[in-house]
Amino acid sequence: MAQARWPRQSANMRMTLREAFELEWKMAEQARRFGDFDVAFRHLERAHIIGQRRTRLHMQSHLGMLRVAWQRRDLRELVGQITRTVAAALFSRLWVPVGNTGGSNVSPFRSMPVPSDLQCYAIDPDGSD
């Protein structure tokens, strides 16, 4: 399955944070339904970067990753996503490491570079939605 691309936008036509999250979520769901779990997980990581400052969106991204981990039968990722979902519920509004992709392959405390097309969502503490 080919990876879907974001629509091109000018700076003054930026999607809201919620629209950007929903786009990544929908692309992840489509990839997951087709059995392309690697692509699904990459879109969920992008959704995580976008939504990690919003408790509901942050938890939703981890629950999506948990679902993919279950389908992969990946025990390490399952355990990691369960703990990260709980942490998202408790700490999303207090502190998050900017750019962290949310997978269990990285420390939950590690800040990471934000892809250039997501910087306006990940770095803006208000999220402009």
C-alpha cells in the first residue's frame, strides 16, 4: 500500500491541530485495515506528535498504537503502550517531550526533532484549534 500524502497547503491555509490529527488517524486506520502495520504505526507516531499536548488526542494515539501492537502480537510494544496510555492520561497537560513519537522503541522522556510539516502543531503550546 502506498503511503498517503498530506494535501499541500500555503502558510495561511494551515489545518487546525484537530484536522491534522484526524488526517493522520484516518490514514493509520486505512493502512491498518489493509494489514500494513508499519505504515499505520508511522501515521500514529505523527498523530502522537500532533496531539500529545491534548489529553484525549494523546491517549487516542497511544490506544491506536496499542491496537497495532496487538495485531502484530508485539508484547514489548503492548506493554509500552499500556504504560504510555496511563501516563498520557495523567501528564499530557503538565509536560510532554516535544517531538517524541510515542513508540516503545524510544524513551518516553526523550525530546526528538519534529518533522518540518508538523512543527506548527508540536511546538505551539495552544495547538491553534
